[in-house]
Amino acid sequence: MNDYLVEVLFGAFVLLMALGAPITVALGVAALAAMLYLGDSPIKMVQMAWSSVGTFPLMALPSFILAGALMEAAGLSRRLINVAESLAGPFTGGLSAATVLACLFFGAISGSGPATTAAVGMLMIPAMVRSGYSKDYAGSVTAAAGGLGIVIPPSIPMVIFGISAMGIAPAPEAVEAHGQFQSVSISKLFIAGFLPGVVMAGGLLIMNYIRCRMQGFRGSAESLSLRKFFCACYQGFWALLAPVIILGGIYGGFFTPTEAAIIAIFYTLFIGAVIYRELDLHEIGKALEATTWLSGRVLLVLFSATIFGRVLVENGVPDMIAGSVLSLTTNIYAIWALIIGLLLIVGMFMETLAAIMILVPVVLPVAYMVGIDPIHFGIVMICTLSVGFQTPPLGENLFIASGISGASIERLSMRALPFALASTGAIFVIACFPQIALWLPRALGY
């Protein structure tokens, strides 16, 4: 590796970020500066960028974004939230617990943290305020639970992680020390993400109960009604069936995640237009517009982040970083603490998808060297970055929840901190017990 490559690459990146350049520009210009320093032809950038979007699994990205947008327009998301709300009952913090469950349900069709926060928050935040919750608390619990949108499959960050990790092979010494590692696939990530998502939701529910008990947020005056619950399930039957079809088809091996995304689109179009009759051409147009905008934004980051990552890998920077980390400690729990700490900090300042594409080539080799399974590592990485949605200064979920609730970002940030601590505790549990992520894929024969 050239002596000053790291300084040129990261120096240009940090300088451009400090000047306020968009992440796409900072990554692309830094990679170009490094390639010019190495004497490579700039045309190589175009070849790398083209190859980064020429993969079949990447088709799942815009397809799942469109499926989520159509499900919201067709009324499926509202019916899922109604099912969760019917479980609130007279329990301490029942309505805020229902908000967490609603985010869990909606995450199974959304794949996006901000989309989950917006869809659930529009219905649940006003309902919590009417029931006596403070605006600060209602907004903070919704912002925290919205992060489940990227943990519960199908998940857009899981697609990006799968694409980023597929080209990174473990070093021969890692294979010699720990045996052959399993290959990374998006299907495995989707299956592995289910139980960790439940663990993350469990941490939020426990923290919600403790805080509601301290602050006196009681449940509704109505008792828990099975009739109301079954009525909500009956009215939302076709909405509840959507994640069953999507995830059941993937888990059962009937179709790939990319094919599942296409099936989800056609299922939603049929249910929205024929069964619920809430989907018209105007709503379809709005969903397509939102999909085009978000997909284009993601693909631009993917272009530049792929080039940035390739420059790192081709010049041995990840191996150098892995060696530096392992010279400090080889204890797997200490390594996990360093990785999770790094990801929590990065998640506060950088968009999730960009963080995944930048950090996977750097940190995954370290995980290989201490024997961490790549599927397990990917799930922990995505769970950790999901906390960034509720922590300032980036905190996309905080901005959305603030707009809906009318509470200030500063107050929401303070109220969300205990939930961030609960999520971090759940992440360490998932990291220390790999079977939480790996049991289901192995049980299904993956």
C-alpha cells in the first residue's frame, strides 16, 4: 500500500464533509483524489460505478421501496396499526407499547426507519396525546421504535449490507484459525433479522413500561377486548397477510428477496385496487414519485461508496486496520465493544446506507479475524446503526416525530436517550449470543 494513500483518501473525505459537501460528493471526490494519487485512470471510476448497480439483488431495493409506499397508499399500513392499537388495553403504558408493536408490524412491510416513524406516528402520536401522554414522550417512543423498520425484514439496509459484503472474502489466516465462514446472502440476512428484531422491540417495551410507571402514564379506561382485537384482525386480514406472504415465501425458499419484492408490489396493487378500493392512479403516481426520489438518492450514494470501498480493499487498508485493532486486543467481547461503539458514533453523524457501504470493507475483515460469522455481524451492524435514527445530530426519526408531535428536537432527544440505552443493551445481548441471529437460518437449512 502506498504510504500516503490513507491520508489522501480520508483527508479529502473529512475535509469535504467539514465543508458541508453531500456525502455522495465527499465519497466520490475522495476516491477520485486517491485514484489520481495512485496514477489510475479516472475511467476506472465509471467502470466501478457501473458494476456497482449491475447486480440482480440490487433490484430488490427500489422494489421494496415501491412496495412500502404502495402499502401505505392502499391502507394496509393503517390496518396493521389498528391491530396493534387494539392490544393497548388498560395496562401501564399500553398505548405506547402498542406504538412499539405497530412499528414492529409496519417494519415488516416498510424496510425503512423514517417511513415507519412517519406512518405509525401520524396515527399513534395524536392518540397518545389524547390519552394523557406528554407530546415529548409520545414523539420519543415513536422515534425510538421507528428504528425497528430497518431491523425487521424485509430491510433496505440488509440488501445494501448483503451487496457490500458479498465481495469481501475472509483472509486465509482467518479461515485457517476459525474454519470456513458461511457465505453472505440477502435471504439469510432477512431470516436472521427476525429474532434480533423481537429482542430489540423487547428492550424498548421494558424501558417503556418502566418510564410509564414512573411518569404515571396509565392505560385506557376500557378493558382489553378480544372482540375488538379480532375485529381489527378481520378488517386488516389482507394487510396482515402481506408480511406472511413476503417473509413466508423467502423463508420457505419459494422465491428470492428480489422476487418477493415484485410479488409484494403486485399483491398490494390487487388488494388496494380490488379489495380495499383505496388505491387510485393519483396515489400510485405519488408512490412512484417517492420511490424514484429515494431510489435515486440511494443509488448515488451506492456509486460513490462502492468506488471508495474498492480503493480501500484493493490497497489493503482493511487488512491494515484489522491488524491495528487486533494488536490492541484479540478478545471477541472487547472487539464487539469497539465495533458497536464505533457504529453508534458513526450512526449519529452519517446516513445508515452510506455508513454500511463505507464501513463494511473496513470492519468486516476485523470480524473475520476473530471468528465472527458475517451474517451475525451484519445483523448487529444494522441493529446498532438503527439507534442513529433516534440520536442527534442526524436523527431522522426525531425530525419526523418532532414535526408530527409539535415537540422540539431538543426535548425529544433527551426523552429518547433512555430508549437508546435500552436498544444498546439489546444489541450487546444479540452480539454476545450469536444464536439469536443464527438459529433461525440454520433451523430452516440455510
